[in-house]
Amino acid sequence: MLSSLHRWLPLVLVATAAFWLRTTDLARRPMHADEANQAVKLGQLLDNGDYAFDPADHHGPTLYFLAAPIAWLRGETSLATLTETTVRLLPALAGTVAVLLLSALASPPTNGSTVPPPRNSRLLPFTAAIFLTVSPPAVYYSRYFIQETLLGAFTLATFLFAQRWWRTPHLHWALLTGVSAGLMQATKASAPLFLLAGFLASLPFARRHPHTTVALTVLPRHLPAAIAAALLVAALFYSSFFTHLAGLRDALATYTHARARAVADSGHEKPFAYYFQLLAYHRAGGLTFHQIPFLVLAALGAFLAFRRSDLSPLLRWSLFYTLIVAVVLSFTLYKTPWHVIHLIPGLALLAAGVVANFRPWWIAAALGAFALTIQIKQTQITSFLRPADARNPYAYVHSSPDVLKLRALADSALATSPDAVIRIIATEYWPIPWYLRGFEKNVGYWSSPPADSDAALVIASADLADAVRERLTGSYRESLLGLRPGVLCVVFTREP
């Protein structure tokens, strides 16, 4: 009993810390436009009970179908009753589970394996889990209602089950690998990149591994079942559990749309070194964001992985995998900051390899403690103190805190006349529909000013404000509302 307590209690404490960091005060940050768009789709699923995958503007459906039960459990059964906390709980839980999955992936083989565990093998998974727990981008995007954190968790699950399948070639490991890979594909079309990177990173070790002879004999018999499981799971989600079969066709069409975005001028083009700069150093408006000690540890871990043959082969695999993913993402012109979370698990393993194996141990402990201290401080700034600040490199074209005024403006406009009209006249208006949820029968959206623009409340983009003003009759009070950096709206409130 004491042995089990000694083994599991530290990991339980780390998982508790990960859960706290990812779930505390989830409603504080304004909803990003992408979050709001997807939260409205979740609300429509709750309202209508159906969902149709859109290959042009949305990613995979797991985010909506897995968030719906959380909403039901919290008593939020419609778009009008949904809250920011509820929709963000799913990625927060996925981010917490990712910490446990990374620890399990780094754990040595259980008793009975023919492969002796590397020295300090218990310290590696624990330390890697800590680094992932406090990683600034991992925490930040675990509090974001987008697919990326789910994809990261499903990727780690796929690698974990594939590792177990390789060590112990049983059918249930093959099926679990397939199910996890299917969930990856049903979450985002970029899933094949991570599967291919994981496979290529494994090739240098496969022939020399003691399990290879047995695995190569048994695995081909299990492979069809794993592939079938993956296809079935992906098909279930894309077809809305076989109620929308056109979703199967659209699941393939999404690659056509993705290619079009990649070669077109999307506005998301970034330089080759964007992700390295995002992790290494960023300074704006007097604020500094960096993870230099963590990156130094990871670089030292990469050096140790090649110099020391007694270390876990997982460290070399992590290096190859992370390099492949980093190079592909860097060569892709279309870049958004949340993609950086796919580099964190590999870097966390490499950094943990230094803490677990570097000698003298007190230097390794000091380096690890210093890196963790910086990580915690950076997480505090990015996720809690300035989560929507334009200077925060993770707050990508983020909604202004001004959007929190939208609900009060609508309540005031409709207070004397519940049937009054609210007009949104703008080409860019997200996340306004989220903040006006529950008022759908009162709200209308126009991309250009209608002949009759009068309403109890009119919100117009700055470029259309003059045209709207000319079409208004009666007396209106004007104010400004910032939607996000560079996007300003003019609010016309009709006087009594």
C-alpha cells in the first residue's frame, strides 16, 4: 500500500494542479471569435438535436458532440443557457488528461517485460508531466473552446496505445489505437501529419528493439482491425452518427478547402521561425514573454539522448517526432499560435530527460526548478493576468473586453419593448452572436446598410457607420465599441 501511494500520489497531485490551472475562472476571458462561432454551433446542436459538418469553415465534429454531454450535466440544454465555463470545460479536461497520457507514455515497461527499464525511469514521466502541466501555451489553449487541445490529447492517446500494442501485441491495444486515431481524424483534418510523424520517428528504433520480432509477426494480423476501428469512429462523427451521410463526403472535401486556404492570401501567413519565436522570446509594449530556460533544457535533453545509450529510447523518438512536426508546421505559410501545443509534449520529455539523468543531480534539479519557475510565472501572465491583452502572443486577434458590454446593451434596448429589433450591420461581427444568444428573434444581421436601418439598437462596423447614420431617423446616442484589434464598431442606441 505504501509503495502504491509513493508511486501514484505525486502524479495525482500533478493532475490536480493541471486541472486547477485549466478550469479556474474559465469565464474571465472574453470569447474569441473562433470560440464564439463554435459555441454557437454547439448551442444549435443542443437546440435542434442535429449537426452537419461544414468542410469550408469548421474543423471536425468531436468538439461539439463531446461538449454536449457536459452541457447537459450542467443543466444547460440550449444556446440561450450555455455559458463560457461550460463550453471551455471540454478542452480543459482534455488538457488535464493529456498530462496523464504523457506520463503514461514515458513510463517504463511493466513487470514481465524483457526490456530492463532505464535508470531513473520513474522520474522521467513525473517530470515530463509537470512540464506539460505548467506550460504556458498548453494551459492557455486548454482554456480555449477550439479543437487543438482535443487533437493533442487524442494524439498522445494514439501513441500510448500504439506503444502498448508494440510491447504487448494484443488485439485490444490495436483497437484502442484505431479508436484514438479515429478520434484524431474526427477532430481535425491535420491528424495524418501527427500520425505520419510518429511513425517516421519510430523507424530508426524498430529494427533494434527487442519486441520487433514478435511485433512484426502479430501486428499485421491486428492492423486491419485497427484501421477499421479508426474509420468507423471517424465515420460516426462526420456522419453525425449516420444521420447525415453527406458528412462522409465532406470529410474528404475538407482537404480541398484546406489546400485552397494554404495557397491563398489568408492573412495568417507567418515567417518560417514563427513557432520558435513564439516559444523563445516575444516582447511587446513593455511585456516580455519567453520560455528560454525550458527550451535550453529541451536542447540539452536532445544532446543527452544521442550521447547516452542507457537512456530511454523515447527521448530520441521525442526529438525526431518534434523536429518533423516543427519543420512541417514551419514550412506551412498558414500559421496560428495554437498549433504550437503539438511541440510541447516532445519538448517536455526532452527537458524531463535532463532532470532525470543529468549529473550531478543537484545541477539538474536546479535547472529544472528554474525552468519551472519561469514557466509558472509566464502561465500566470498569459492565462490569468493578461489573457486577452493584444501584447499576449497567444491572444491571437483576440476579442476586446468591450464585447462584454454587448449583453447589457441588448438588455437595456429591449427593456421597454421586448419585441424591438437589434440590427448588426457589419461584414465582421463575431463574437457578437454569442453575446446576443437568447435574443435570436430580435437580432438581424446585414452586410450592408438596409434602406430602413432604424432599430432599438444598431451596431455598425466603422466603415459602414456613415452610411448607417444617413439612414437613421429619430434621435440616437452614439458610442464606440472595440470588437478586436483593428476592428471598431459604432453603437447607435435609440433615445426614448
